[in-house]
Amino acid sequence: MSKTFKIGIIGCGGIAHGKHMPALKNQPNAEMVAFCDIVEERAREAADKFGVPGARVYTDYRELLKEESIEVVHVCTPNDSHADISIAAMEAGKHVMCEKPMAKTAADARRMRDAAKRTGRKLSIGYQNRFRADSQYLKKICSEGELGEIYYAKAHAIRRRAVPTWGVFLDEEKQGGGPLIDIGTHALDLTLWMMDNYEPKVVLGTAFHKLSQRQNAANAWGPWDPAKFTVEDSAFGMIVMKNGATIMLESSWALNTLSTGEARTTLCGTEGGADMQDGLRINGEKHSRLFMNQIQLDAKGVDFYDGRKESPADLEAREWLRAIEQDTDPVVTPEQACVVSEILEAIYESAKTGKAVYFD
Ligand SMILES: NC(=O)c1ccc[n+]([C@@H]2O[C@H](COP(=O)([O-])OP(=O)(O)OC[C@H]3O[C@@H](n4cnc5c(N)ncnc54)[C@H](O)[C@@H]3O)[C@@H](O)[C@H]2O)c1
């Protein structure tokens, strides 16, 4: 019988409600015993809805970390506090699941990675798109070498008009950037994971503030306030890896295009290709003809359907707790997430200076 983990939630806003707390509630071996938010009623509401009877409420995360019985902490605060809170938690002996991106800056991401090593605590980052059925299937294909050497890829994170207007997403100071660090990060994480290539050589990037100053813009979450929109509205990058493999990364919250889609990857290898443009499609050449296979991820039937209906969020939570219990690497390792943050920062830097950024 598996043990029960006592878990503390730090930051009880959108993603805590949208992913972490419901997913943990679905795990038979998880108990949410403490909730912290700088806005007390948010922590209290979360405790009432998701906590065990008698769950504690805090407004200062340092107080929550003093609770010895808490073994695992989920950090769901804005980007600028990921590093300090996660490091303090690991130093207090807790395993940490932190929201994406790993941190606001690459230096902070490296501090987190190093703290995990130093303390021996587990650290993972909330890249739940890896747990989607199409991603899991594609990862198997890539791991078995079916695409051969992947030498070209695209990381897609494009919205026509879906600028997040709640919280602090538009605030450069709190988030460190806009769509690149918010949704570009998911697409890049997926792409690097599929390629299993974490060695960037050089990065060239551009960032735009072209639509952010529009008044009364059409937007999925209502018009944004141009005065508060201090981050880019679009950013693009070209990443060349040490082995020459090349990734084009495109990210936008607002772009005049009909070609949208986020948290997707397109892979081109010597033996075949794959994309997530219209479901998961594998393409290649066989018997002197080209082929395209659509993977039927939702096929139901006695022979195919495995009977499980687990959401990516639930699977992420289950695998996270399993990694702690069995003392294995989490699916998303700190080393991998740190490289994602380093590449994102290089794109921002290149966009500012107009120069390519070289990695050692
Ligand atoms: N995995 C995903 O797909 C996904 C989706 C959305 C957001 N996120 C990430 O989740 C994080 C939070 O985003 P959100 O949409 O939930 O924002 P949010 O503004 O809705 O929630 C953040 C909460 O953290 C609280 N908070 C801020 N500083 C705090 C501190 N020092 N201690 C305790 N609480 C604090 C705020 O009061 C707020 O309630 C961000 O890093 C974001 O990038 C991830």
C-alpha cells in the first residue's frame, strides 16, 4: 500500500484551481493539509474546497514551510517568486513541484537546479503537456528512434487574440516576459523532450510590441489595458543545437494569422516526421511512396481502449508522487527545465541586442 503524502499549496490562484488542487484531490495518496496565499481569503477558500478537515491557512509561505509533517509543496505563484519559494522549500526538506516556467531568469533557474542537487530533494516543473496522450505516444516513437535523427523542429505557441488579462501576466517585472515565457515555454519543453537534445549552441531571437498598445482590442478574455501591457505580444527564435539540429520557436498571444495552436511540436527526422497540427500525424516514405498516419488516440474498442481516462493534470500529479515514493527522477527534471529557461532568456537577450547569443 502506498504512503500518503501531506502537501502544502503555495499560491492559490488560477493554475492552483485549474490544475494542481483538483489533480491532487484525485490522488488517493495525497492530502492537501496547508494552503498559503498573500490574499488570505484565497488560501481559505482553497482550504475549504480541497483541504483535509482542519487544513491550515497561511499568508506567509515561510510559516507553512515550518510544518514538519509537510513533505511536498506545490509552488503556484507568479514567475518572480518561483526560485525563492522553491529553494526555501527544498532547504526546509520538502520536495517541490513548481509551476512553469521554472523561474523568471536563467540564473534563478540554475539556483533552483543547484538547490535540488545540494538538498537531495526532488524538484519538478509543471509542464503538463508532456502528459497528454499525443505527447506520450510521440515520445515513445521518438525514444524508439522511429523518426531517426531529428534535425529540424518547430515549437508552436500561437494565439490570434488570447492575451491573459488576469493576475500579473502583462507585468514584465513579475513574469519576466510575455507569450514566450508563458506559452512558448511549453512548446519548447515538448520539442526538446521529443528530441532529447539539451545542448543549445546559438540562439537568435526577435520580440514585438506591435499589438499590445491597441485600445479595446478583440480578446478572448476581454480587452487588455495597454498601459499595463509591458511584455512583448509576440516573440520568435531560431535555436541551433550543438549537433546542428535547428528549432524554430514561435510564440504569440496576439497575431494576425489563421494558423494557430499552442503547446505543439513539429519534428522532422531522417526516418520520418511528426506533427500535432491536426491530431498526431506521422509522415514518411515507405515502398517508394510517401505516407501519413493519423494516430487514433481516442479509438475505443475491446482491443485498443485501455479503459483509463486520466487527464494530463492527473497523470502529472500521479507520476510526480510516484517519482518521490520510488525515488526516481521526475518526468520533468530540473536540468531539462533549466535549459528551457536558458534558451528563453537567450531569445529575449538576442531580441534586445540584435545579436546572436552563443552558449559555452
Ligand atoms: N502549467 C500551465 O499551463 C500554467 C497555466 C497558467 C499559469 N501557469 C503558471 O502558474 C503561475 C501562477 O499563474 P496563475 O495563472 O495561477 O496566476 P494567478 O495570479 O491566478 O495566481 C497566483 C496566486 O499566487 C498568489 N501569490 C503571489 N505571490 C505570492 C507569495 N509570495 N506567496 C503566496 N502566494 C502568492 C497570488 O495572490 C495569486 O493568488 C505562473 O508562474 C504561471 O506561469 C501555468
